[in-house]
Amino acid sequence: MKDRKTRILENRELAPGIFRLICETDGDDFSHPDQFAMVSVPDKFLRRPISVADHDEHSFTLIYKVVGEGTDILSQMKEGETLQVLTGLGNGYDISAVPDGAAVIGGGIGIPPMYGLAKALKAAGKSFEVILGYNTKEEIFLLEEFEALGVPLTVMTADGSYGRKGFVTDAFERLPFVCACGPTPMLKALDACTDHGFFSLEARMGCGFGACMGCSIKTKDGSARVCKNGPVFDKEVIRWESL
């Protein structure tokens, strides 16, 4: 974990209410796909947790949705301005534990970390497919980046305005192994129709590194903190009825 001041290289709207924030860094702060950062927003006490879509030794990319005053303030910040950011948070995905033939599934604002995972799996020589879920054609983002990976890709839209009509679970009958990130109802539905996998959970967070206990959930092994023990969990340990 690092608490660093970073310069904004880009803060651009990709789709209605969805922004890509690229921040400058002097070293790669992230070691695993689906780690996250806690961004300090001007005039707001609590930092905002945002998953990492991409990173290297020069920059890291955060993609966020405007859902309140904090993210609205963030969306108005310009290139060249500075932010205070906690980086390298969470446990992320263990690439070595993902078998060939896995499905990488993202829904809504859970799609960005799946891009980072897909890039890492591709670099590791793994075979996999990608399934992305959006509400409408107008809300699609990162599609060109996923297409450039050259892996099997299915796009679902709830209204059928692009790709196939339906939810991500309508893209298959049953899957043996899934890596997924998205809203809790989507993950619950995936749990019922997949055999094994690692799921990344969304949660409201106070600190981002396990001190405040604000993001605790119930698992079969006891209480766990999404920020510290997650956000990625083996889907079999999650007590879905408590979410």
C-alpha cells in the first residue's frame, strides 16, 4: 500500500456517467488484477474505492461511475490537477489459480477490473472467453479494448440494443469455472449456474485497508473484510444469503 500524490493524465467520459481516470505514477503500485485504489476527493472526508482497469510503471487507470457528490466532483477534475490516492489495495486475482477454459464475466461498472484480468490471462498464455453485460448500447465502454485482445467475446445488453439480448447468465447454460465482477444480484445468479470460480465483490468502504471493519461480510470461514481479505473470493466461501 502506498499513499501517493498523483497527477491526472486523463479524466474523460467514456459513456454517460462513466469516466476513465488515468493517473501518473513512478512505479507499478499493483501486483494483481482487480486490486483497487482509494481516491481522496476534494472537500470530502472519506476516500472513494475504485477498481483498477490497467496499470504499468508509468500510470494506472481507474474507471468509475458518477453515483453521488464525491464522484461528481471527481468527474469535473482536469488533466494536470493532483489527487491523493492510496494504491495497491486488495488481494486481486491469482492468475496461476485460474484454469484454461475459464470464463471472464463483467457486468456494468464491474467490467473494468475484468479487462485487467483478461490482459493478465492473455499475457500468461491462458485460454479463456469473455462475457460482458450492459443495460443498453449507449452504456457500452471498453469494448474496443476487449476486442483487441483477440479472445472469444460475447456482449449482452438487457434491452437487446447491441449484441445478444439478456443478462450475462443468458449467454450459457452452465460453466465449469468463472471469474466475475459486477452487482451482487448478477453474482448471485452466476453462483447458481457455475461450478467453481473467483468472484469480486463490491462494498462500501471507509478505509480500504481493513482498519474500520466497515466492509465486513459473512463467509463460511467467519467474518471477512472485502477490502483486506478480498475483493476477490472463492465463490464457495461466500454466504450469499447474507448479502
